[in-house]
Amino acid sequence: MLSQGPVPLIFEMGAPGRRAFSLPGGDVPEAVLPAGLRRETPPRLPEVSEGELVRHFTTLSNLNFGVDTGFYPLGSCTMKYNPKVFEVVARLPGLSGLHPYLPEELAQGALRIIHELERYLAEIAGLARVTMQPAAGAHGELVGVLLIRAYHESRGNPRQKILIPDSAHGTNPATAAMAGYEVVTLPSDARGGIDVGALEKAMDDTVAGLMLTNPNTLGLFDENIDVITGLVHGKGGLLYYDGANANAVMGYSRPGDMGFDVVHFNLHKTFATPHGGGGPGAGPVAVTAELAPYLPVPLVDFDGESYRLNYDLPRSIGRVRSFYGNFGVLVKAYAYIRSMGAAGLKQAAGDAVLNANYVMRHLQEYFDLPFDRACKHEFVLSGKRQKEKNGVRTLDMAKRLMDYGFHPPTVYFPLIVEEAMMIEPTETESKETLDRFIGACAAVANEARDEPEKVHGAPHTTPFGRMDETRAARQPDLRWR
Amino acid sequence: MQYIPNTEADRQKMLADIGAASVEDLFADIPAFLRLTRELDLPPALSEMELVGHMTALAQAPPTCFLGGGCYDHFIPAVVDALVSRSEFYTAYTPYQPEISQGTLTAIYEFQTMIAELTGLDAANASMYDGASALAEAAVMAVRKTGRTRVAVAESVHPEYRRVLATYLAPRRVELVQLPYEGGITAAAAVDGTAAVLVQQPNFFGCLEDVGQLAGLARAAGALFIVSCDPVSLAVLKPPGAYGADIACGEGQSLGLPMSFGGPGLGFLAVRESLVRHLPGRMAGATVDNRGRRAFVLTMQAREQHIRREKAGSNICSNHALCALAATVHLSALGPAGLARVASLCAAKAAYASAAVNGVPGFRAAFAAPFFKEFVVKSDYPWEKVRCGLSRHNLAAGPELSRFYPELAGHFLVAVTEKRTRAEIDRLKTALREVASC
């Protein structure tokens, strides 16, 4: 164990016997658990006062950077502002206090929220039905590919392969493998879209489907989308839409209309629910009417009078989690859609795209722009110039941005762009913030040229400096002892 | 749109600046026939005041809760919500930039420590989605580790968890063998050639399994022993690591999270040392920064999807970090004495409730096996009648079990947490007495 850091762990605080709780005395006789099953030594949990506890976690919170702290242009993560009122409504005791096995008539409001959110997301996707069960985007991907598998199995053959572009999120190939498929990677063309020739060659009746993010991780809309969907459908394959980038097209274009059969949304990206420092999110999956019979159980149906849980899907893929999904997250996404309305959602997409293009056009002078065309909600720059001329890497420049008060963009992704910096401003940032960010990026580019050592050593002003990640991986220390 | 700062003037300035005529122009790469030419069919936008009114109308005060089956009405100290409501925590992304994410990373490391302590195992990850997917991922780990293609699961494991397990294992062509129960606990059974033996402690019926004997069976078969457990119970019950479990997992909702109609909860997953590099998901590890000070980073990422892509063991990335933070605060508030007190109160009240229900004509405890905080009641009345009788007294118990176990028609679960008072339990007894007349 390393010696105590500048911030003690909760285990390094307090004293035996100190406590931060009060519980009522027993109003019934104590029970005796079987001797052979009883714990002999208590777990070593902290023993602190409530004041110490609050200071500790407040101190920790101050070491974090969130959307509420400042601009967070983390590409592909859609770090938009999370409105406060959604936190309030999700905590209403009549929603947060509901047990999932309550009789349906005592949970009509909650079931209505799930049902109506399903309708809204189906409309936004241009598809028929939606499961709310997946707890995250990757979880939604798993459901989606299992649905594709179930569809093919019902036709006698699950098929063997899933096609995935080389610009895809790592979750796509990992998901396809989890669902029992072999992954075939498709190259991108010079405009950043799928190489249609390569797709044509790869597509045959052993291919179950294609997973595609559109706009893709370069922030580019695939202009050949109708050719792509035609090729895949032509050989009996299905199309999966990774909705990580749905914020770019909401209200402008619908995946269902583009020809996609399965779509997942990340409610913690597109629909303004907070990311929580790594979850909980929610990854609902929308499908065509043809795929609806395979959805996980239960769905929430409305018979004109009341809402009920429908478990009667004999061809369902089953379940991917207990109960009905991350309801607390669904409530916030529902509230977001209700507060934005159709025009508001479209405005959000329009401004997300405008903001991204504005920043891109101002930064292309300072960095390489591998795909010079109008982007959607995000764009990818390359730090190749700085690496070759100044020996400064993208990682260094990303770290240096912290000294200017910004969260760095996503770096080294997508894999097909050397020294990639993926920038997604979102619609909830003002022009002044964007201008400040542009100024900071320009300053960092200049420093990379004129004072590279300053950038190499960054960050300088953050509470902690760069980490020895090799040590962490080689000498794993995963718990306090 | 109070969440969008751009004014029309801002837009015009920005468009002029980048040489675009309109925002629509920026969408020119979407083929015209794929562009939506109408507005989305959604209800009109609500103001904040209207939204609060609408949501308040949808909220429905719940009855007094004796419901169980994997989600429990435990008390949550005010300090938990106060701290997880700090927006530096909840508006951050996954801590990819450790220099400005030490809050989340330190809390994850503390969480991992607490889960390892509770389960008596060596290491835990940063969290999973829920108890069911944690169990499924544990089984997948065992299949990958042993190379075997059969997994044995006790029928007394939560039926929804078993359904998730089946969903995760089907594409891997893994056969799932169900181990039957007798008197509420798992009967000794053949588990030869399996990758893992999966049990739940306390099990879905609330009963305490003979985990020592089951661990022995697994060991003799060369299978991993995987236990899904209630973390509150681990304050007073033997930890899985002490009776030979290789992997412990479970649902952490009981550690400071509201029931929230079943989610978000908190999956946890802990393992012996030899399995650490097989763990799916995020893990925080200690290291030093370039100023020589202890700090924390996401580590051993070579296991994960963003590096390994199709060779990763799982696709999980976002997990339930904020829920793990809530559990960390909750466990810090309770400490060893508080958690043990909560567990003892649950056990005492459940025992009192069981005795109370057992004395009501037409109702009796279904199983003689010892239990922790919930138990199965066998009723001579149709479930609709029982539910109605409970509703009259603003109580709810369950779930009714025939939907999961056809052989247990007329049986239902009763869960009793530290929140239930003797008066409420007596009211449950009264309500059941009146069922005959409902």
C-alpha cells in the first residue's frame, strides 16, 4: 500500500466506536441466526462521524470536474447540461419510493411514464416499439444484436458475422462477440463514410447485420446511407443504429426512415440525464414491428384505461436485467422530452451541429482536419502536425487544456485518425464559452510550437499531476488494506 | 428553451462566421428524402412549473412495503442524498482524466474496498448494472476461465436473474442446469463437468442455503462457486470468501438507494485474487502522480472493450458509478456496527412477522429452513383476495410466486426491513385475518 496521499481515504479517518448513524431500538425480540452461518469478524468498514463523512466526500467532489464545473467537450459523450428540475421530479417519493412488484393499479403513474416515453422514443427513432430494460448504451447494443440473432434464428439460421466499420466504438465489436458473432471490420472511405465497395464484397448471406453509428464517430453523416441499407437488406441482413450520436439528428432525420431495424439511444447523452461519473445511464432499444415480438419482457401496454406489464411475448429474447430498466433515469429523460417538445428537440440538434461547425472552422487553422466537410454534432482533429514538428502529442495538449479550465476532448479515438481529438460542444454551451475554448486551443497549439516543454509537463494547475498508469496496471492495488 | 443559450442573433453571427447561410445548410449531407419534413409528433413543451405539476400528478404515494424479491425498502440516511447530489459527482463522465477526476476515482477505490471487505474476497470492480447482470457476467467469467460449457444454477436463485443468465449464456451455447430445491433450499445435486455452481444467499425465498456443503460440491467438481448475496446480510452472515466462494456478486440497492420502481440499482462483483484479470468492467487502482503523491486511476484497461474490442470479455463500460458512490457513503455512515444493527433489526422483525403470520388461520410459513429478512407464506386463499385484503390496510406484500414457480401457487413473499415497526407488522396480521371477508 502506498503511503497516505494528500487526501486520506475514508478508512484512514475516524476512530473505533465513532458513528454517523442513529437507529431505533428494537421493538421486537432479537432473532438468532444459525451459528454455522454467522459472521465471525466484522467487515472493516469506516467508523466516522457524520461531519467527517460529509467533509470527506465534499473534499472529493471538489477534486472532480463535471458539466456543472465547466465546458466538457468530450466527443461521443454528449456532455450537455443536466437540468436541475429533473433531479427534483425523479426524487418525488411517489416515483422513487415505488417497489417494482407493487400491484399494477398502485403504480399507474410510473407505468404511464414508461409507456409514454416508449411512444416518444419510437417517434424520434421512426420505429414501432421500444424496450426500456437496458441499463446503458452497451447493454442496449447487446439487446439489439440478440434481437437480430433471434430474428435470423426464427428463419432457421442465426448467421455468423456482424459487419462493423473501423471508426466504430469498441463496444460494437465487443457486443457482437458477446452475442456469438464473428466481427468483420469494414474500412472507411476518403470522405469518412463506409467504403461501399468493401461493404458490397463483405455482404453475403452469412452476415447477420451491420452496426453503424450515423453520424459516425468522425461526426460525419454517411451520405451513402440508402445504398448501405439497400446492400445489407438485399442480402437479408439487418441494420443496427448505434444512437450514441443521435443528438445530431433528432427531429431532422430518423434512423427508422434511413432503413435501420434496431436503434439504441443513450438517455444519458441525447436526453440530458446526468452521467453520474460513470453511470447509471439507460440504453432503450427501438425496433421495427417485425422485430417487436423478440423484445425483452415485460413491455408496458395501455388498453385505453390502464397500464399493465405485458409478459406475453413467447418469442422474447428473455431479459438482460431484473425489473423494468433504470426507471429513475427514464423519469429524467421523460421530463426532458416533455420540457423540450418537438421544436425544442430539433432546436437542440440544430444548435449542437451549429456549435460544432463553429468550433471546427475556428480550429482547423491550428490543427489538422482530416475530413474537411460540414460536421454534425462533433468533429475530429488530428495532432499530427504538433507531433511531427514539435514532438508534442495529443495527450499533452489535452492535458494542457485542463490548465485553461476545460475538460479535454476525447483523445486517440476514433482509431483511424492519428493523434485524434474528438470535440463535441453540445447545444447547451454559449458562443462566449465556445470562443473561450477556441482561444485556449489556439493558445495550446501555439505553446506546442513555441514552448513544447510547458505542454509536455501539463497539467500544472490541477490538484493532481499526471499519473503513473503503468505502475497501476503492473502492481495492481485495488483496495485499501 | 432555457437550456439552449444561443439567441437568434448568436446563430446569425456564428453562421456568418463560418460562411453558412442557415443551420439547415449544415444538414445538406443528409439526403433530402431522408429528412423529416414534419415536426416530431410529441406533446407540447411544458414550462418548469407545469412539468413539476404534471410529474407530481403522476407520482403515487406507495403503501407500507412488505414487498421483497430483490428490491427492499431500507432506510436511507439524509447524508447519502446530500452527498450524491453534489453535481461535481453526478455531472461528471467516466473518470478518463484522472487529474481532474480524483473525487470519483477515490470513491470507486473506497467502494471496491468495502465490497471486498463485505464479501471476504480479494478484489471488486467499480460496479455492474444490477444483481442480475452481475450474476450473468460472473457466469461468463467462469465459462471463459474453465473452458467448460455447462453452468449449474440453483432454482432458488431469483427467477429474473436466471432469465438474464439464460439470455447471456445462450449465444455462447452454454447449457444451463437447474438445481432443484427442497424445503426452500437447494438439495444436493450432481454438478460434474460444470464451469460454475451459482447459488443465492439468502436465496429468493429468503432462506439460508447450506453454502458450505454447496461449496464442497462445486470444489469436488472443479467448478467455480459463485454466490449472489444480499450485502446487508453480510454484516451478520458468513462472507462468501469464508466458505469457499470464488466469485461473489449481488444487488446493492439495499445500500442507500431508493427502490425507484426497480432501477437504477447497483450490481457488485468481487473475486479471488486468481480471477482479478478476468473481471469485466471498470476498476480503480492506486498509483502515484508525477508529484509523487498517492492517487487513483482506472486500471487494467487491457481487459476492456475500448482496447480489446471483439476480444474483450464483456462490452460493459458505463456502469453504476453514482449508485456505487451512494453505497460508499451509506456504508461509511453505518460503519460495521450500524450495518450489523440494520441486519439484526431486519432478522428480528422478519422472525416476528413470520411468527405473527403463522398464527393466522389460512396462512403459514411455507418452509422450515432458517431465513434472514424475508420468507415465503403459503396461503389457502386466492392471491387476488390476499392482495385486496392488504390494500384495504394500505399494505403490500409479495411478489406472488406462481408466476415464477407454478408449483408454488398461493405462495407469496413477505420482506421485513428495519423500517417496519411492530405496529405495522401487527397491522399485516390484522389484514390477513380479514382476508377471508375480502
